[in-house]
Amino acid sequence: METKTILSNTTMTGLLLTSVAAFAAPDAVVIDQNGSQVTESLSKGESLSFTPQEGSILPIGKNYSPFQLPDIYHGTRIGWSDHLGQSVRVEHKSRDLSFEGTLEAVNDQYFTLSIKRVSASYPLNDFYLVPKLAASNRRTSLNYQGTLTYQTSDIRWHPELSMIIDEQDVTLIQQASIQNSASLDIALDSALLHYSQRNPALRPMMMKSAVAGDMMAERSAPSTDYQDSEITLELTDITLPAASKTLVDLGKHSSQITKRSNVSSVYSYPSASKLPLNFQQQIRFDSPKDLMPGTYQTLWHKKPYYLNGQPVVLKSMREGAEVEVMLNKSLDLTGDLTLVTESKDAKGIMQTWELNLKNLSKRPQDYQINHRFSASIRELSLRSLEQVNANTVALNGALAPNATYKIRYTVELASSGS
């Protein structure tokens, strides 16, 4: 028995799909966050496999004869058009008012009702339609033969990215949440996930959920491909249950943490005399493979527990790239910068600053302090100070457990007129 995949009309990234349906099988479907691009070949009188969005149907290849589009547009009007020529009842949305008659015409703003051979038009948005008969006028087939492409909203996907942080390692987890809004199950021979960060990842609620666990367990996770600067992942043999979201494993990859540090950035504006230091915990690691950039949800692994952390944005995830991640507020270091002396003359400004640090933890702690000044730096007193740019220096070091640290340094700044 021949079968056909039918999808209902419901409303970074794409997904290239190949269906096993026997009739009007799509040649390819690129599923985006806000509209999927479908390409399929039709014989005359066949219906589209997916519900197209208005204005998106594009015949490709040779010239074609004019053909009528399916009755699928104008969401407010479409239910009314199905009952043209039928006896219907209409009820006013806010008043105790109703009519019964024959529905003669409908457009985007008005409908025409014939009551005892007298026709009158009424505002479409002011009334509810109460049909007496089943819809009989819906046109879904196309008098077109050949290949065409169009947009639909029946299937979409978004990435679900996570980062688990252990004592020495991070584990990066990639998953795809594929949403099937159709009323029937869909079987896909192959799928190419196309990832883009242009659109935010929306997570709509669905009627039910499914996890593609057993299917994915027997094969290795797909690799992330950056060819032509487009990020893709190839899947095979995917089944999407009707009205569901299916979670697909795209791989888990671990990398050793190469550095942990407490980082603080401060700006000494002209009237500043004492600057508190607020530290953020930072880790560094190398990307173990070509992975998807984007927002990763962090989880702290404290065996056997997983603590939910802050989401972080990982931008460069090519294999071997060094990744720096600010995780959360550090509770291990406290300190401040105090302006001790300041002198000004025609050549510039001379400032002496005192750094006070305390390690509150029972472990050694690395630190990095980025001190940005209000003018360009001309000279530094300490060789251990690293000048990051024209007006910023970095202080790097380590503190022993429960230790305190104090140091002074002098900077010469250019005057505002120089």
C-alpha cells in the first residue's frame, strides 16, 4: 500500500530533509526557525506535502502556465471560504446578535450573507462563523507539473547546548530539538542540520515529547561541518512523532581545563580614589572538535549532583581554538585599588596606586586585574605590569591559601591636551 506524508498548517538555522513518502515526496526541505524552505516535484493534480506560506511558492526550471494557488491563505478568511454557497449561522462577538443565511462572498474585511434572498455585507472580524455543513470548497491540489520551492512552518528545530564543568574538565554537549507540528508521524531517511545564530532559539510547548535515544545509541554522533562557512550536521534515519519535539544527540566532547583565574576589570575615572574589585571566575580550555558556537547552559558537576549555572556565550568553537569563559561571580578573592598620590603638570599626570588583595579560600588562586585609566599611558613603574592597550594595564599573579597581598605601582598618563 502506498503512503504519503501529510503535514498540517501550524506556524542559527535550517534542516535539509529527505522523506520516504511515496507521493509528492519532497526533494529537499530546509527548515528554519521562522519558515522552512521545501523543494519538491509534482505531477498535475497533486497536493503539496507541506502547507506553504503566502507568497512563497516559486516554480523553478522551465516556463509554466498560470495555475490557481491552494486555498490556504488569509488565516481569518480561510475558514469562511470553505463554506461559500452553504447555509451558515453567524454570531456577533460582543453583542447578542446572530443571522442565518447563505454565505455568498468573503474577502479580507467583509462577508456577504443572503437572508431570504436579501444580501447584505458585514465586517468579517465582528462575527463568529457557525457552519451547518462540513467544508466543501477547500482547494488543495495544484494544476502544475514540475519542480517548485516554497516556505512552510510545519517542521523546525533549535539547538540545545550545554557545558558540564568538573574539577579538571569541561564536557560540551550538543543536542537538536526537532519539532514536528504535523498530525502524523514523519520518517526521514536523512537530515542535514543547518545551524545559524541569526534567530533566537524559541522553545514552544508541544503536545508530547519524544527522545531519539535508542535510534542514536547505535551510531556515532554526527560531526560539525564548517564547509563554505556554513555549519551543518548530518543525521540519518530520523522518525518524528506527530505533534512532538524530538531530542537528538549530536555528541558529547570533553576538554581539559588549562587555566582557572579570578578576573576583575576596573576603570579609574578622574575623581576616583578607591575602587572595589569585583572578581569573576574564568576558565580556559581548547575546543576538542569543530562544534557549534552559541549559548551554552552551564552545569557544575559535584558528584553525584549537577548544579545549574549561568548560560554563557561561546563564539569561536573551531577545533583547537582557545576558549575563555566567564562563569560566575568569584567568592574566593576580595580587594580594592586605592589612589595614594596624584600630581599634575604640563607634561601629564603621575598617579600611584595601591592594590590590596585577600584570598578567602583554602586553595591557591590565580588573578588578573585589568585597570583602565582615563588617559593614555606614557610610562609604568613595574615591569610586571602588562600594558594591554593605550590606556589599560593588567596585573597577573597568584595568591596562596588565605593569604593577603599588597603592592604599589606608578603610572604616568598623558595630559588631556597632549
